[in-house]
Amino acid sequence: MGVLVNKLSPLNQRRIENFRKNKRGYWSLWIFSTLFVLSLFAEIIANDDPLVVSYKGDLYFPVAVNYTELTFGGEFESPADFKDPYIQDLIHNQGQGWIIWPLIKYNYSTINYDLPVPAPSPPTMDNLLGTDDQARDVLARVIYGFRISILFAVVLTLASSVIGVVAGAIQGYYGGKVDLFFQRFIEIWSGLPVLFLLIILASIVEPNFWWLLGIMLLFSWMQLVDVVRAEFLRGRNLEYVRAARALGLNNRMIMFRHILPNAMVATLTFMPFIFNGSVVTLTALDFLGFGLPPGSPSLGELVAQGKTNLHAPWLGITAFCSLALMLTLLIFIGEAVRDAFDPRKVS
């Protein structure tokens, strides 16, 4: 890590050092990165299929491959239910084998039929955060929901940033009528009622991850346009840009090789907050029922369950703590990035 830092320019080294000095943001980045990496392996952490099964000397990996009962000496070609005592007896006794389970023996859609009380059930040793009103493990749904929220926000932030930077660059660099007409279009486009459009479209087609991402992308790209436009309006008349024109460089080279690196400083300071807003938007849509398909692991859906089942406070508390932790870490990271790029901080 230190070798890579030393290869950077003195300016970028100063920015990284400023980021490290912000202990709150620095440690928030490590905690958030750890949680996100762990969520990427959600199928290994929380799953109703074993990680490894040994049967008659052979190894099987149900977490990655589907097996039928016939594979383990059963009578049917249906998928093997490894929680069934009959299948477990075939593996342990007749096959002289063993089973390695994940830390959590449920995935986000697994229904626990052995609850001691009707669902939603309170936390137990089997369901550490209890179950929701459909008897699904809350901790497993939080892990999978956290991953979906972050992946959705990452893709939406990157895609909207690319479109917003390009649009702002064109406006600011060319100015004149291009800037005038583009600004009028943005004013009209930003005035459209996004929520109403989502409600209308949700009644026509069933929303999914990519459909919802595309709809949100139609409106989220405008957040960076004004910032990039201002930087290009300022930078297009600077001396080094005039010199580049005099040397015969075309407009595209001047825009994206010379002006854009300077404009990206302001852009990067805004991106963590756009990322945060993307998570909040997905959560709000899921809470209202216009987000991911029913049954998908979603923090917004967990919030809605907490509101519906006030007699099960663990649902609301879990949703609140999960969102509060995620958004707080993102805000701290965003503040540290903003301070790292602050030109007033010379050391």
C-alpha cells in the first residue's frame, strides 16, 4: 500500500494523507468495506444449503450445485432438503458422512416451519434477530438486503456520474446556445414527478433490479451537471486551454484530457453523497411498495414490516439500526473525502 502511495503525485499523496488523518472517515471506510465484502459472500454466510457434504467418501457442494435425493440414497428426484431428518440420516448413518453448514442456516427466502410461536417470532438462538411476518430469518434478509442496496447504489452512482459529467462538460465547454437549450431541458426534466412516474410504470410492468435502475438513472444524472458545468465554464478560458487550442488539439482532447481532471475534484467530493442518496431512494421505494419485486431481500421492505407489525419491535429496531449504521458510515466517508480534496488543507 505504501509503495503505491509513493508512486502518486505529491498532490494525491497529500489528499490520501488528509483522508487518513480524518480518523472518523478512515475507520468508517474500513468498517463499511469489511461489511460490504462480507455481504458479497452472503450465500456462504447465510444459506439453507450446506457448504460441504461428505457422503460415502465423496464430497458434494450443495451451496453451488443442486443435488437430488437420489444422490444421497433417497427415493425421489426432487431437490434434496438437507434440513429434512430423513436426508440427514441417510448422510450420517448410511453414508457415514458429515455436513458443514453456513453460520446461518437460512437464506433470505427460507421459511422456518419450526417456530415456537406464530410469526413474526422474537429473537432466539436459531434466529438471532427473529423472523418477519412470513417466518423468514431477519438476519439473513438484512445481509442480502445490504448487498443489494450497496450494489444498486454503486451502479446507479457510477452510471449517473458518467452521464452527468459528460452533459455538464458539453454545456460548460461550448456555452452559448448549447448551454441555454440544455439548461431549459434540465429544468423541464427535473420538474417531472418521479414518484408518480414510478407508480404508473409499476402498474404496467413488474419492477426488477435493472428496470428500477434504468428508471432512476433517467433522473439521477442531473445531480452533477451543475457542478461540472461551472468548472468547465471557468476552465475553458484559462491560459493552458487557450494554449492547447493554439497547438491544434481538438475539443474532445481539451475537454477530457485537460479540463476534466480539474473538474473531477469537485465531482469526487459529491459522489459519496450521491451514493448515500441512492441507498435512501431504493429504501423509500421498497417501503412504499414500488421498488424491488415482492419477496426480494430489502431493507425498505423490512422497514415496512416494522411499521405493520408494531407488536414485533425487533423488526423496526433491526431496520433502523441497519440503515442508521450504513448511512452514518457513508456520510463519514463522504466528509473525509470532501476534506481530503479541500485545497485549503495544505497538510
